[in-house]
Amino acid sequence: MTAPVAVPNDVVKVSALRALARLPHRPLRAFETIGRECNGALAELSLGPTRAYLATHPEHVQQVLVDNDTYRREGMLWKELQRLEGNGLAGEGPLWRRSRRMVHPLLSARGVRALLATTAAAVDEALDGLAEHSRTGRPVTLLPEMTRITHRVLIRAFFSDRISIPDADRLGHAISQGLRIIRWRLLMPFVSHAIPLPGDRTFRRAVETIDAIVYPLIRAYRAGATTGDQPADDRSQRTDLVAMFANAVDEAGQPLDEKRVRDDVVAMFVAGTEATATTLTWLFLLLDRHPEVAAGVAAEAREVVGDGPLHPDQLPGLVRTRMALEETLRLYPAGWLIPRRVARPTTISGVNLSPGDTILLSPYLTHRLPAFWDRPHEFRPERFAPEQGRPHKFAYLPFGAGAHQCLGNHFALLESQLAVAGLFSRFRPRLAEPIPIEPRMAAILQPRSRPLLALEPRR
């Protein structure tokens, strides 16, 4: 990692439509080309009738993410996400602040510590289901399997087993579909919803599936609370997100309406599964390309976990595992694009911005700036060794930053460490066949292909 450099004070004008036209089937490559050409300078993007700016330098990123009154989570990606997740945790303003205050104690350092024993046990139980694949040699599809593991953790830790496993899988599939289909609206943000685009019908069906699962959960909880059939107020009740949101009251002291409860439950399900499962998938793709790193992670798992069950006390010893995960998040952050809409006149690098302008931040591009990262396109976990320094605070933001930083970032990393250590302590995981590492442009950055993971017995 290198020392910070001067902030560029110029603006580069780019025809984004022309860049996309050159690579119509690989829009993320076009986006990466724009970022490489600008190299930290502010880029003015021409998107037909829409004017947008791409800001990748950490100083510009910091200016945007710390000023929520000027740069708001509105328009573009947020408009589509809020069709899926609503306007609470995924939104802006008073509703967002109220929802975030409710969830914060659960995901604080103290709250996460209280959940780690449950998390470790849930990961162990999820890994039990892979023993048959190890015996038969039948590989698993990597992303769905990582999603299955995160679902089991989420159900146990945050939903008190209130959601059945089949319903959790259906819910997760519908959410994944919705987030994937958003890419069409993401590529053409200026197209009205009155004009149909590919995937619109699939998106509507995904939302209908989500509602068909979540609304009955809320109604069943409230009906049980009315008749006194709910469990006592123990630890599981306090961490039960359905109960937390269903028991909450609005600004007038009235119970939240079903839509608000539904929105926050779905937003937490998205935050608790999609990013973590995708990060674990990217990690195994990268470990396949870097067997020396994989060998170090495997040796650490055997030494720290051994043949025993997973336990929170093992986490401090999983240093190599954490380094590999942090480097994976640098190269392939799930939240690769962070749009903001300008709410009042302002300037960045001397460029005047007007209300309604769009600012695009991209951790994916910021994490690749050579001024802040040595050999930025290489997978080098050693850059996150405990003794290493860190670049600019806003040069690394896999979970966002500022007031809207993902509350579950600490939990996600710890859960991922346990999942990786558990897999390597039980098996010899490897890709069934080598595949190209190429991301697909969507709301969450996922691999374009569907890799298979073989689980050989550990010798």
C-alpha cells in the first residue's frame, strides 16, 4: 500500500453510452475501462438525457458519503432496490434512521459477541449436510451452497427458527432473482417504468414470492402475541427480527404497519445473506487460482479448529482466513456501486453540481486505484496482515462508509471466517473444474458463471 497522493482537480468527460456500445455484453468491463482512464479524477458521464459523475478518489468518496444532506440515496439503483426492500433500512430520512436505531444494538460489537456461539453451531449444522457430497464425490454448486449456509445462520441467529428452511430457500431465491434482474434498469436508469424492459415480469414475480412468505410471518406473530402464544422474553426473543419489528411503534406510538415491518425484515434478510454468500463464492474462485494461499488457509483451519466443532474462541487464530476474505472484498465487493443524488447545489473538485445530478461511487474501482494499492489487480492477502498499514480511510469500503455503512459488516466477516475454517477443517474444498473469473453487473457483484465445488475427504 502506498501513501496517499494529491487529489485530482480536473474533470474528465466520458461518453458512457459509447463505452457501453463497445462492450455491450460486458458492461462492467466498460465501466472498469472508464475508471482506469480517469485514474481518480472526477468523470462526467454522458448517459443520454441523464448527467452523472463518477467519483473514485477517496477524498471525493469521503466528501459524498459524509454529507447525507447533500448526497442522498435516491434515484437510479435505490429506486429499484426500494421496490424490493422498501424505504426503511434501504431508504433515506426519518424512516431509515428509526429502523437503523432499532437494529443497531443487535449488530453492535456486544450484540454480535452474544450471537457468535449460535452462529458457530449453525455453520456446523449446515456443514453436516455436505458430508454425503464428500462421500460420493458429487460436487455442489458454489453460490447456492454458500447461500444455504448463510440462510441457516440467519434463521438461527436472527429469526429464532421462525422461518422454515424451505421458505428461507424460496425467499432467498426470490431475492437473488430480484437483485440480478435489476441490472437492466441499472444500465438504463433514464427509461420510465411505463416502458417494459427485459426482466420486469420476473422482478414482479420475485416481489410477489417475497410478500407471500413474509406477510404471513408478521401476521402469525401478531396473532400469537394477541393470544399470548409467543415465547417468553428470552435471548432468542430479543434477537428475533420479526418480533423486533412487529413490536415496534411509529412516531405516533402506534404499531408499525405491515408494509414497514415487511420492508425491514426483507432488508435484513438481503443484508444477512446475499453479500456474505457472494463473498464466500468469490473467495473459493480466487483460492483456486492461488493454491499457496489456499494451502495456508487450510493449514490454519486444521491447526485452529482441528477435528472439533467451531467455536467463537477460534476466531482470533483465523488470521490468514480473515486476510484472504478482506482481500476478496477488495477485489470483488458485493456493493460495487453506490449512487447518490445531489439534493442541493455543491461542488466537487471545482465542478458545480446541481440538484438532481447523480454521483456514482464504486468501491470496485476505488479498490483498484494504483495510487493507493500496489499491484491492485492481484490477489495478495498479505496486504491485510495485522502489521500492515492502511491506505486512506475511504480507499477501502467493501461495506460502504459513513452513516449508511452496513451495520452487519463485523458480523459478516466473523460468520465468513467460521464458514471457511469449518469447510477446510472438514474437507479439501476445490473447484471441480477451472472457470474464468468474471463478474456480472447487477445490484450485487456475482460471478457470471456457476462454479461447482468438490469436497474431497480430508486426509
